[in-house]
Amino acid sequence: MRISSFVFSKNQVAALLQPIVSLKNPKEILGFESLARPPRHLPLWNPETLFAYAARKEHLLETDLFCLRAAFHEAKLLPNLNK
């Protein structure tokens, strides 16, 4: 079974964007870290397990690219923080 057919149907993996803040000024957002979060009802719900499975099945690049697309989608929804 291909990992893409198992996990990557439309909207199965979400990207959560965690703000990276300045230590000097915690209200200043310097950037964001993207965290891949598969749905908890899937057998590969844990990101560590998901990426380990992808590596074993030689689908790591496909998994990374899918997660990057999800991260870019979420980033487009961020408000303009340069006000």
C-alpha cells in the first residue's frame, strides 16, 4: 500500500504553525515552525511514526513535500504581521 493512498487523501494531514518569538520581546514574532499533524483516528497519527513509516517505505520525500504544501497553505492564511 502506498503511503499517499493511506494517509494523504485530501486534507488528512494538517500543518500547525507555532510562532517563534524573540526572547527579548516575547510579543515580537520572528517566524513560524510548521508542525505536521495527521488525524488521531489514523494508525499513523503520531508525526514521528508517520515519518518513520515513510522512510521505511521509501516515501520520505513525498511525505516531506506533502507536509510542506500543507504548511504553505496555512501560511497563506496568516494575518499580515508587519503592521
